[in-house]
Amino acid sequence: MTEFNKFFEPRSVALLGASSDIRKWGYRILHNIVTGGYTGRLYPVNPKGGRIGKLEVYKSLEDIPEVPDLAVIVVPPAGILQAIKECGQKGIKACVVITAGFAEVGKEGASMQAQMVEIAHSFGMRLIGPNCFGLMSPSRMLYAQMANAFPPTGPIAVVSQSGNVGFTIVRRAMSTNFGCSRLISTGNEADLHAEDFVEYLSDDSQTRVIMCYIEGFRDGRRFFEITSRASMKKPVIMIKVGETEAGSSAAHSHTAALSGSDTVFNGVCRQAGIIRVYNLEELMNVGYGFLCHPLPQGNRVGIVTLGGGWGVLAADACSKLGLEVVKLSEPVLKELDTFLPAWWSRNNPVDLVAGAPPDAVPRVIEILAKYEQTDAVISLGLPTPAVEWVTADSMGADGDQKIDAALDMLVSSFKKVKDLSIKYNKPVIFAAEFPVPKGDIRFQHRAMSALAQQDMVCYSMPDEAAMVLSKMVGYSRYLQSRGRAV
Amino acid sequence: MTEFNKFFEPRSVALLGASSDIRKWGYRILHNIVTGGYTGRLYPVNPKGGRIGKLEVYKSLEDIPEVPDLAVIVVPPAGILQAIKECGQKGIKACVVITAGFAEVGKEGASMQAQMVEIAHSFGMRLIGPNCFGLMSPSRMLYAQMANAFPPTGPIAVVSQSGNVGFTIVRRAMSTNFGCSRLISTGNEADLHAEDFVEYLSDDSQTRVIMCYIEGFRDGRRFFEITSRASMKKPVIMIKVGETEAGSSAAHSHTAALSGSDTVFNGVCRQAGIIRVYNLEELMNVGYGFLCHPLPQGNRVGIVTLGGGWGVLAADACSKLGLEVVKLSEPVLKELDTFLPAWWSRNNPVDLVAGAPPDAVPRVIEILAKYEQTDAVISLGLPTPAVEWVTADSMGADGDQKIDAALDMLVSSFKKVKDLSIKYNKPVIFAAEFPVPKGDIRFQHRAMSALAQQDMVCYSMPDEAAMVLSKMVGYSRYLQSRGRAV
């Protein structure tokens, strides 16, 4: 068992600093491990002994009848060095230090942090933290963390130099029913750095995209080398903050990170194939894009829209992001002419003005996808207009059944488009508004959840679809430039 | 009664082209007017006569026993000129032409459109459209529109050169419980232009912010003059599309608009005090900002955060947007020292690390707001941590009551911060995640609705709060530069 497996697939966990005081982290973390349903053996440790709930509390590590795979440490700063030493003496090789108050608060803390690593390494032990939120590994139902969020197993891995941002990412994924493979809050990175986890996750079969929140690097060259290798295996999507003086100062207070030059970092991203995004919304949207769509071969896009304005917004956004809104060739126009009304615009975006048949959206998508002249399709509006009508008509006694029927109809219409996308091996990216039957927003929520279960997503705004596609094109070109067929 | 009052406060409406065929716009618009609860007199007109539902259909305008204030026209293109002539002869002075197929489809259509205006003007009649979605005026319960959305009365006015984008804006406002004063879909603007409505709305007592979606100008100079006057009265927030060749081409197909140079337009915005935004998300967020907060005097911001990473994201975003994340002075730091734990960062953002008392958020906000050195506060995280605990504990039989209690607690904690904001006359802008008790997203929805009812809003991401504040600072500076105290 490698050291990383001890972090993410531990058969047993010791929690040093476990507490029965609900106001303390030693309680909340224990509570989260238990609530999360961890199936391995759990050993709370506190010199006071006794019980917390059903669990026996061990007075010291020595009393534990085995060598735990993982130790999670929440003891106060003054007791940290001793705790790590005891872990080492016990033979523990993987340790998460939640406790804060080290390099981020000043010189003395930094020196203690260095000693922490020295002690750990003298025993062949590796450390996550200090000053971190912990980690989760849903496949093992392990949620050794400060925050109260229990995502299901799924393809998204999160490496975050901020615990709270890491959990924001997880909660966002949960809200659309995407699950997580692993989350690591790296904290001050006294020993293991963000890039170590990127490397591990690039070979982790449960992870399909790696989302990173980065405040700064401890070793820029190593970061670059590792992510360059990782990005050839799966998308590495990254927010890098501390771009400004104010942000950089905040980052230093936060995790003692040195942010470095933004221009240099952009160069690093280009060369390492890192997909850089600029806020959390983009991070999520781009992540879903990679999970749900084949990679585009190039940047030529066909757009179909149920409304003119959305089409203009999308065309503008595409152009600004380097996507080519292709001029449609005569054969394409002629094929569209066969079922669109005489006065349609004969332009890209294909604007489905009033008068188009109800199944126009999938028909246009197929025509745009099957011709050589596009690499991707953006579809604005739901794939079946019937849904709006059924949900609008949901006020009667059988209203809930009608809404359920609309949901089924919606998901199956998306599924048909997904089949087209697979058939032609081109991404078809949706943005649409969902109906809100009876003013209840849960229809959208349920629809998004049902879509996510089949690796499908629908964005809410046209510029989001364009942004996601542009990032996918960028990544595809990177892979192609390194000789990888996409 | 002015011509604009006839559009927005009509005592009677004639619908030319009314239909009982559910597939036709002549049915759907009639249906929307009726569903919306219009309280004036409604006259469906169709040569076939008969009845649609409970309504008598008039065979011609002549048969209507009064001169309707407003005519809404949905007859096919070939019948338009005749219909407008008949409206003129009847003495109608305000007319909305929904029908499409004019300047946006070519030369012949453009010529017909010109004739349309000529005929209207010969009778002293004004036109909205053609090729538009109609208008709504919730204060009169008038929803003479193609789309199925019935927002309550409220402070947001929408002027849109795209009907579907206009309704996207309305639905977004509805989803957070903000109501609308008026919406105008201006279509091809054969007669009345977007700027005419901006002018009307700037004097409309029901409107507090004006949101515009603009594809192009028919008369740039006039647009500039009118919006310059309007922006001194209330915020005019605008998306301008057609910035790129692809977008511009799509806009021309859509409403025959000529987009013009983007650089020129940016200059126009600066000089006219227009608040320019770049996507619909920004449009909504900035609009809510103006509705909910006093204007900042300057660009100096204090940030309080419940998590380090969010603070870094906000500080970065503020700096990039020209806001100054002020260095906190010793008196401020000393006052914060009195209740924050010894290891707090003594920096801006004020990072409420573990160990701060539960009422720390409002206390820090008050300290940041009352000192001269800030013009605004950004608060990251909910104002009371108790909500998370109560909702997390909502699994038992009394779960729903606990969630209701949490909702009340949340709203009252926001209200207290709002009182501080009023006391010190500085905006306090929130971004936070909401708890999702039992996995049900409605808590957030209900909370946002309850907040909106008291003119409060909470953004979901730190960079959104920074963006909104930056736009408010820009507008405040514009007003100040024109001699207006803010």
C-alpha cells in the first residue's frame, strides 16, 4: 500500500484530539467521519479517555491495537510536535494536520512547521497540512473534514489550497448531482504540495477531471513538470488567485503562500496544458463540459437557437473566445430549408423563428453536426418545446404527474441529442431556461440531477456554453500539439 | 393621457388577429393577456367573429364601441398595412406590432416597414415593433406578450431589442422574487426606439432601475442624449451585443440592427453614465445591487470573510476591478483585537478563523463601516452561523419547523446588517453559500425571496460581490463628476 493509498483508502483512522465538546473541531470532525459512514476502523484519541457516543476513546496511540493507516490531528498547536512524534513511533505513515497557527501566523509558527516535517520524515511519514480542512474520499465513505458536506462518489477530484473554496466546489457539484472522487485541502503544504495530489489523481481511476484552487507554489518547476504529465492523462482545470497585490497579501495571511507573477503563470498554463479559469462558476461549468462531451477537433461552431437574442449573445461570446461561427455552406442551408419556414434567416446562428416544427432543434443539431464544416454545436433552448407546454398545464389535480411526464420527456430528448453527439463524435453543448411549473424551482433541479446521472448538463446562459467550448477547444489543441489524437 | 401612458396604462386593448387556434400567436397572446388578469376592457378582433372562450370576437375595429387606448397586432405580414390604417381610422394612437417578416428579412420587408410608419404617423399614431414580443406593465396587470411569464409589480424595468432575452431577464428577476415595473420588446424599432422607452422609464415612478439589452442603434446621437439625461435620474444598466463580426451578423438577421463600433460605444457609456455589463448574470447582479444598497462614496473596501479562500478570491477580484482593499489602520485593528482570537491575521480581508465568536460577522461589519477609511464592506458568509447548525439538525419530526426558524433567523440577521448599512450610509454586500437542509434547495430559494421582499440580496460568489460594488462605484463617481451628491 503506497503512502497515498493510506490517505485515500485507509483501513483504519486515528483521530488525535477527538472531543465530545460540540463546539470543538475535535467533535465536528469525528461527527463528520461517523456521519459520512466510514466503514474502516475508527480510533478517537484523547488523554481523557472515556466514550464519545458509541465510540471508545483511546487515551493514547499506544493503546490502539493496530497501526492505523491514517492519523488525523486536531490537537492545539502546542501539542503538535509531540503528536507527530507519537504517530511516527506508532508506525503511522500518513498524517493530516488540521490544526492552524503555523507559517501563516509568523516566524515562530514557520519554524514549528519545519520541525513538524523533520520529525515526520525521520519516521518515513508524509503530511497533509497543517492549517487545512482535511480530506474526503467518497469511495471509502471517508469524510475526515471540517465541513459538513457528503457528496456521492463521482468523477470530480478537488485539490484546494483553501478548505472553504474546496468545499464550495464540492457543494456546487452536489447541487447538480455530480459526485466527487477525492478532495484534498492542502493547507500550508509543509510536506505534500498540491502538485503531489495532482500527480496521484492523474493515475486515479475514479477521477476524470481534476479541479484545482491554487494560491501559490512552493516549487514552481516541480509543479510545472508534474502538471505537464498529468494534463496528458486528464483535464486539469485551475483557478489561480493572488494575481493582485491585495489578493496576494490575503493569500499570504491565509496559507503563507507566495503567489508569484501572473504573466509567468499564464505561460506555465499554456506549456503545461493546464486549463485556466477565472472564477468558481467557470471552474464548475468547464469541469461539467469535460465530463459530458467528446473533445472537439477544432474551433468551428454551429449554433441553433430558439430565440434571436440568445443567438446574438452566443455568437458574440464565441467570437470573443476564439471560436469560429462558421458561415453555413449551401448544402447545409438547403437541407435546413426543407423544414424551416420560408422566412428563416439562412444564417449561423440558425434562428428557429416562430413557425419551425416542434422537433426542429434535434433536426438542426443533426444537420449541423454531420457536415464536415463544424467541430461542435451549441444549442440554445431545450430540445423539446413540449415540456414547456406540459408543465404550464400542471395546475390541475394531476399536475404532479404531468410534471413527472415532462421530466421524463425532457431527459429523453436530451438523451437523443447525446446519441447524435456520440454518433458524430462532436460536442453538442446546451444552454437553456427551464420552466418553473407552479413557481417551484425544483423542476429545474430535478432535471439537472437526472441529466447529470447520464453525464449530461445544460448551462443557464449562452455565454457559458461558449466559454466551456472554448476551453475544450484549447485543451484539444494542446493534446493535438503533443501528438495525441483526440 | 400621453402616448406612452396609452401603451403602459391602457384602459382598453384591441387584439387584431386574435385566434382560437392554440398553435397561433393570436391565441397565445390573448391567453397571456387574460391569464395575466388585465383589468381593462379587452377586444379580440378577427374577421371570422364568434367567441374565444368567454370573450366576444369583433369582426372589425369599427364594431368596437369605443376607441381602444392600445392596439396589439398579430395579423400576417400581408395584412399589416391595412390593419394599421384601420387602427388610424378608428382613432387609436398606440400600437404594438408583434408580426415579424419585415426589415429583418430583406429589402421588400424594409420598404413595407417604412410604409407602416408613414401610415401610423399620418394618423398621429406611435408604433412598437414590428417583430417584437410585445410589452408588459404589471401595475395594470397587462401582459400583452408572446412569452409565458407573469412577474409581480416591482422596481425593475426592461427595455430589450430581443424579446427572448427580455423575458430571460424577467424570469431571472422572478426567480429571486424581484418584480418588474415594465418590459418593452422593441423589435425592429420602425418608429419608437429603445431610447424612447429609456426616457419614459427615467420619469416612471414605478421604475427604480432600467435594464437594457441593445443590439444596435438607429440614431446614436439621440440615444446618447437621452440616456445621458436618464442616467442622472436612475441607473441605466446595459448589455450591448454585436461586438464581434459573428454577433453583429446575427443581430442583423435578428432585428436588422447595425451594431456599430464597440470602442465608440464604450466611450458613449462613459460619457452618458451608462453602466455597461457583459452578460445576463452581471446584468441581474448589478441591478439587484442598485436596488438593495446605498451608493458608495468611493472605492475603498473592507472585507470580512468566514473562509480564507473566499477572501483571497474577493481581494483579487476587487483589485482587478479598481477597488482598493484598504490597509486597516491601527484603531480598527485594535477594536477587532478585542474580540477576535489572538492568532487572527490582522489584515484586510478580516479572516474570521476558527475561534471567532458567533456574532463576529455583524460586529466586524460595523467596525469596518463606521471608520472613515472605507466606503463599502463586502461580507463573505452568512451573517449568522446558527442557521447552518439549525438546518443541519432538521432531520427529525420537527424538521420543517426548525427550517422555518432558521429562515426567520437568517432574514433577521441580514436585516440587522442592513440597518448598519443604512446607519453608516455605506453598502454592505454579501456573498455566501446557503445550507441545503435535507438536500432540498428550496431553503436558499425561500431565503432569497424573503430577502428580496425587504430589498436585500446575497450573491453566491465573492467575485460577483466585487463586480457589483465596482459598478456602483463607477456610477457614483459619474454622478459626482456631474455635481450630484451621492
